[in-house]
Amino acid sequence: MSESSSERIEAALLAHIATAKPGSRLPSTRELTAGHGVSPVTVQKALRSLERRGLVVARPGSGVFVPAARAERPADFSWQTAALGASGALPATPVAALRLGSAEAVPLHSGYPDRALLPERLLRTGLVRAARSTATVERAPSAGLADLRAWFSAELAAQTPAGRTAPTARDVIVTPGSQLALGTVFRSIAGPGGVLLTESPTYWGAILAAAQVGVTLVPVPTDAAGPDITALDRAFAETGARGFYAQPTYANPTGVQWSANRTLEVLRSVRVHGAFLIEDDWAHDFGITTDPAPAAAQDDSGHVIYLRSLTKSVSAALRVAAIIARGPIRDRLLADVQAQAMYVSGVLQTAALEVVTQPAWRTHVSGLRRRLRERRDLLLDAVAAGLPAASVETVPAGGLNLWLRLPDETDLGRLVRDSEARGVIVAAGDEWFPAEPTGRFLRLNFAAADPASFLTAAEQIGAAWAEQQRAR
């Protein structure tokens, strides 16, 4: 009864268990003895070892069985700790706006509109037509399909004042969503170790993109009309930054739309400092009480790099966006896009073009104004009634979100957890600050959830906040 014999029979049993059905009976000791040419003692020793490890279950008088519910041995990934090293500046947890909550929870945290607000019929038709086109078997140009690029440029050209040179299709680069576009622009202007300026608060995706490419974001305060120009000029002078990332139209998360005068002041600032304005026009199609007024339409000297995405307004499944840039920076951006993605699926581009060139698209966007206004106002009323401790500093003239400020003593992390326990998922405002938060904020999306749930949801958040205050 050598040790090697015991190990041999144990290895044979492990191989059998690995393929056996849960709850099945192992061969008897007599069968194992005869089959492997070992003694009964050796077999029993191997079975006892497996039993101690929970790999078999012995039932006196019945035999030895594979457990009905086998516990898988935990995989050991500890080696990766040393191999990967420090994680850098990227967040350690998933961003709240990208979470998929349970079907029962009210998703006030979402960054996307409900499917009821999307042109679903147009999209399905567009995808069918794209599937029947040559796009299914051809590689798209790296800069994008000519007709789609022409559409993006025409959209901006339509808002370019007389006397200024409008962009052309040659200035457009189609990208697989705006997140990759942000990384491309940040990397091309600042590069690893570089500095860019940004509004504060600002889009969490821009913060993430900057961290990923090794760019430091320096915050510039903003008010209801746009960024503080004195602070912007000072930040340019102190940092030597060559770019300012901003959302002049319905900023995420605040909903602020720059005034016409503030837009001109920002353009003056970037020209004086020889810098770029990186304009993220993510909410172009979500006007409520005003119309979008891109800063890029006021510039024809190449100081504005303009980003526009169709992901939110057409469908989250259709990740198609565009960069419009003029001058040498356009070629640098295209080279980076080619290195990152080579090209965007021609099928997706064709489907997007089919959607936005149909007359029904304009009808759809026009109809969104009323529906978004109804949702915005319902959520405003619900917050006033159910969460009176919160204040709304700016009633957004467009976009998808309300930006709420709570009293400074609020434990924001606890409020988020307690609200979710009550069936409401909210997004803590800290994720939208490129540096330290200036207060306690929540961002609530009025386009993602059923409006009938707004009042109950606000009441649940309010109850969670009140309970927190009572416990202080």
C-alpha cells in the first residue's frame, strides 16, 4: 500500500468526478480494487481524502456519491496582482450612470433616454436597409462614409453665420461613439502628462478619458451662463494648457447652456492663448425651451474641435459619433482614430444615415421637446414635494438631467445606498467633479424612468435623507 498507489487511485477518482453528474454514485470499493489493481485499504484511503475535501459524500450502506451541488474550486488569480501593478487613476468601481439596475427599481441614475423617446421604427427600418446594402461586405473608409460625413458637416454649416466659412465633409471624422473620440482628442492635444482645462462639474466620461490617456484636468468654475472667464484666462496662463473641454449646450450634469456673450468670450480666450475649445455637443437633439447653439458655428479658424454623437438620440446600440476639426489637427486626429479603431462599421454608419436623413427624423426631434419638457417638469414638481431639502440651481433648457444640491451635512454615499434599498437608483454627484466636489449633489435623469414613478421615487429619496438626519 504505497503512497504512490493511493495518489494514483485518487487521481483516477478525481478524473471520474470531473465528468460525473452531480449526485451520481461512484464505483464500489470492490470495482475500484479490481479495476485499478490496488488493495481495498488504498481505495478507502483515497476516498477518505476526497471526502475531507468535500469532493465526495459517503453514505453508509449506500456507497460514495458525487455531491448533488458541487462547489467549484475558487480560481486563483493572485499572480495578476504583481503582473498588473498599480491601477493608476481610473476609478476602482463602475460608473453609476452605466449601471443596469433591477427591473423593479426606478432608474433615475441612467445616462440614456427610455426607448419610448427613441425613433425605434426609423432605426429598425434603417438597420434593415443597411443589411441589404453593400456595407455588409465592404470596409468603410477610415474617416467615415462620405454621405454621413456630409450630413454631420451640413448640420453644423446650417448654424454657421453669414460671412464665416462653414465646415465641409472633409473636416469630419466618424468615430465609434464619443468616448473614443474624447480619448483621441485629449491624447492628440495634450498627450500623456499633459494638461487640459475643463468646466467643473463636467461629464464623468471626459474625466475617465483623461485619466486613461494620462492627461490632468484642471477645473474652471462655471455659473448659469457658462465658465468664469477670468478663471479661464488665469488657468490658461498658469498651466500653459492648449485645450479647454466643455459642453456649451445643456451641459451634463448641470443642464447649463452658455449665453451668446459667454460663448464669444470663451472663443476670444482660446484664440488669445493659442488653444483649442473641445466642444462636446452631446445633447444637440434634446432641446426643450431653447435651440442648440454650437460654439463651433462661430469659429472658422480651427480653434474649435466639435464632437457630436448619435448614441443617445438614436439608440445606445448605435455607437456612431463624429469629430469636426479643421487644419493640421484634423489629420492628427484621424491618425489616432485609425490606430484605435481603424474604421467604424459601415453597417452602423449606413443605418445611422438612413435614420437621420428621413423626414420623420425631424418630426421625431421636434416632438421630443414637448415630451422632455413634460418629464422635466414632472420631476421638478416631484422633487419639490418629496425631497424639499434639495435645491435645483438651474432649470435645464435641454438635456436629460436635473442637478440637485443637498445640504452639506448629507452623507451622499449612504443616501445613494439607502435610496436603492428603497427601490430608487440615483447617481452621486461626486463623479462629475474633476477635483474635490464643491458640495453634496445628485444627478437625476428625467428621461429614463416612467414619469408615473417620479413622485414616489422622490418621496423615497426624501425619506432616506430624513432618516439619515434623524440618526445624526
